Amino acid sequence: MKKNKVNPVELEARAFDKIVAQRIQKGFVPDVESKKSNLFLYNNPWRYYFTKQISVKKKINFVLNHCKKNQKVLDVGCGLGTLSFELAKKKIFSTGIDISKKSIFFANSFKKKLLNKNNANYINFLQTDLFKINEKKKFDVIIFFKTFHHLGNINKVLYKVLKILKKNGKLILVEPLRNEFKFENAVYAYVLRFLSTTWINQQKKMKKIGKNDIKRGIHDIYNEYHYIANKKKGFDQSPMDNSINDPKRLVGLIKKKFKINQHYFTDSFKDKLIGGLRGKRYKQYSIFFDHFDEILIENKILNGTVLHLVATKK
């Protein structure tokens, strides 16, 4: 007898259940304001409070700037609740949904630990799928914070958003779209990693400076940023990761259904550079890379890879 194929959404949920369980076991706290370091993270801005502020907090502030007190917001793919916690602190009602059972379990646990009773009342976490949200329930704002690229059918998702969004309601996206990470981005990332004295394993890399080693290093970084798996170490987080990675297609489809108020790109290489810094000078390097990254994008030398978009329901 043939085995029944497992639903891709179920496989996605299992993948994130595993990721979440591993992080929680190692003491991860999903609070952007927590001073606690996450030293188990190998190359991630969440490793230090300082790099978290430069990377994650900036993106959260983009969202907060487009939400108002007492609005009803849907946080799609809320994970452990990081964004919802920040919304609640601003007295914005957040419904955080995720298909990962463990994500919602721990998000509810952290809600009690990280928020006072009054702010906690502004959050409701649910383990559910976007498409199962009752269409009689309407939201002022629907947010996809690093979630959209895990979803398959763009048109289907946007159609559902229109159904549950109030008149003149907002759609907000902060999305890594890895198709924008080009060969040139990989070259800059490789050079800066190689020259940064605080970069992980730098002494080992200094012994490998042959032409082929450089080519291989650039190729590896390109795959890393695209989350392309290899035999030794998989980069993709989950089965549906990278389902959407083309910003032109995504923005084009949004334009057909919404009025785009603002959209721009950040992070040509920054996130996976500051996340790997070590040593006493990691803060200085982080600030430099942050500003340098912005300059390269502003002058159209490199593409930004993270879309920031706000659109209004027509």
C-alpha cells in the first residue's frame, strides 16, 4: 500500500516545532528588548542585544510606525510572538496566528512572563492557518513579518487578506526576498567577512587565500544567503521556505489589489554579516556594516533583499 503524502503545511509546522523547541531548550527569549545574549546562535542578529537592535528592532519599528493604538491587527506567522509583544506594548490589539503548535504554546507562556497583565490583554495567540480565519472577523491591519516567503499561492493569500481586511485597511510586509541577493552581493559579503578581524573562524580562512578558495567562498555565501541546502549543512529552514522570492512578481500582484503607499528594500548583506561578528569590537563593526549597507543600496550599487511595504485596501 502507498503511504499517504503528508500535507506540505503540516511538514512546515513540524519543521518549526523542531526549530522552536531547540531554541527554547537553549534559553532563547523572543523579546527584542531582552538584554540576554543567545550565544548558541552561530550567525544571527539575535545573538547579541546590540545587533538585534540594529537589525530586528529597526524592522519592527517600521511596522509600529504604521499601526495605531487600539487597532485590531492580524500577525500572520507570529512564531514566538516577538512582533505581537511590541504591538501590545503600544496598546494595539494583536491576534497572532501560527501553524506551529509549539510556537503558540511558548508564545502564550512568554506573554505571561514578558508583559504586564494590562498589555497581555492586547494579545490573543491562536494555532491556525490564515485560510481558516473566519471572514466575518475584520482587521484594521494585516502583517506578514518574515512570513510571506513561506506561503505558496500569492493570489490566494491576497484574496484572503482582502476578505478579512476592513475598508481602507492596511497590508504590511517585511519580507526577505532572496532573489534580490545577486553575485555582487555575495562578493561584498565575502570580502567584508574576510577582512573583518572579528568574523567567526577568521584565522582559519586566512590560511586559504588561493583563487579557487575565493571562488568557493563566494559561491558558499551566495548559497547561504539564498538558503540553498548542501550535503554538509542545510540552509533552508523548512520545506516551504523560499516559496516566494521574486519581489517584482509579489509587488506587481499587490498593486492589482491594493494601493501601495510605501515600499523600499534594506539589507543587501547586513543580517548575515553582523550575526557572525565576535570579539570586543563587534559593535563598531556592526555600526559600520549597517551604514555601509544603506549607502550601497541608496546608490544602487547593490540590491536590498528585505522588502518593506505598506498598502491600503482599495
